[in-house]
Amino acid sequence: MAAVTRLLKPSRFSCSAATVSLRRWLSTTAVSETEPHVKTPLYPGGSPPLRADPEGRNVQWVFLGCPGVGKGTYASRLSSLLGVPHIATGDLVREALSSDGPLSRQLTEIVNQGKLVSDEIIINLLSKRLETGEAKGESGFILDGFPRTIRQAEILDEVTDIDLVINLKLPESVLLEKCLGRRICSECGKNFNVASINFKSENGRPGISMAPLPPPPQCVSNLITRSDDTEAVVKERLRVYNEQSQPLEEFYRLQGKLLEFDLPGGIPESWPKLLEALNLDEHEEKRSAAA
């Protein structure tokens, strides 16, 4: 696949340019909820901003996949392996939820109903995160949770060059059990999963087994369930994803950037195969040998 051969190839962009472009989008776009067939230009006059062309830019990847598929887990591991920031819009939303003010109350209502957060809110949170990263000298990123719609993907295409889009896939029955088994430590903030998943093969599909990801003893008494991890909300989130976000697969497939990856099981089974699919298995071996 052409996208995979470009994995570690720098392309033309800087976080600073992204931040300026996203801020410009926030200040100029005015998409009407009551006129869904009217497409507002992404930029005044329909022209994108000039892009920077710095040397040595790190990878800029996107993770796609249904809620609960494991985007955060694998994006975080690749972030550590490649030395680029993992930016999860879900985490950005949860941070905003934990704050005080009108935005927190607005997000609480949206999340509890299993709906997608608006483009304006997500892009505002993302542009702030990019500004913070720029101040720290970050280069490149792995996006997790954005874009979720073709509209968002079009905006992203106007402000940056995405190298690769990794689409993680699991059967919906597995996704439901995974989401219902998720737990968070209220003290350290780490994620765990108490579900023991074992689906037998059927209709030509291989079976899938995933062992629990238990917390250490000091976290056991502090485990909490996310407010949006109820069966009704999870099913609604999956429905919304399938309805609104799956067209993204075709959008990126036509660009030659989509890498589809069916998770064969839990982390021990899936991680080595994902690295192999990304041509990064030797990269991991060299890093382990140097450690």
C-alpha cells in the first residue's frame, strides 16, 4: 500500500500552521444546522491558507474505529514507539467535562445522550491542544477520535497533510462487551478492563479472545465506570458511528491512505501484527535492543 511506504516520510506542515488554520476556521465558518444541504466554504473565498514547509516533521497519523475498539491503546503505544504526541479528542472532551462552566454542562448533556460533539467544540479543543504542544516543541501527532465525519476530514485536509489513516476493526458484539467492561482509576486516571471476552468462530470469522486488563492492587478500590459506558449509550454511540463516520473509510480509501486492520484478539496478539502491518516490527526490535 502506498500509504504504508510513506510511514516515516516527513511532509509539509507544522503545528503552528494547523493552529492558525483551525482558529481561522472557527472564526469564519457558519454552517447552519437548519440548512444541511448548503456547504459553507472552509475558508474565506474558498481558498486554504498557505502551508509551512519545515524540515524533519514527524508522522501525522489518524486512528479510526468504533467506540471501544482500542484506538487509544494502540495510538498511545505507537506514540511512545515513534516519539510523537498522542492527541485523543475523547480525552480533551473529558478534561473539558471535568472543568466548571457552560461548556462542561453542554458537553455533559451531549455525552450522556451518546451524540457526537459539534465540529466547533472539537476543533476549539484541538486547536488549544496544538498550541500547548507547539509551546513544548512537539512535532507530528497521532490523532485519535478526529475526524469523525467527512466534513471534519475536509477541514483537516485543508490545514495539514495526513500520512496514514489506521482503521481498527472488531465485531460489534465484542465492542459492546469491551465498552461495558471499561473501568478508570479515580486516583491515577489509568484505564483498565474487567471484561473476559471469548467469542467462538462463526460464519467464517475467526474466534476472538481477550483477557481482562486488571488494575494493580492499589487501584482496585478506586475503580469507576465512565458515565457514558452504559449499554443504551454504547449502542447509541455505535449506531451514530456507523451512520455518520463510516463514510470516512471510503474518503481515505480513495486517497490511498487507509490501512484497515482487523484486531485478532487482545494486545498480546494484536500489537505485533499491527507493527508488522505498519512495517514497524524492526523499528520496535531496534528500540528494545537499545533500551
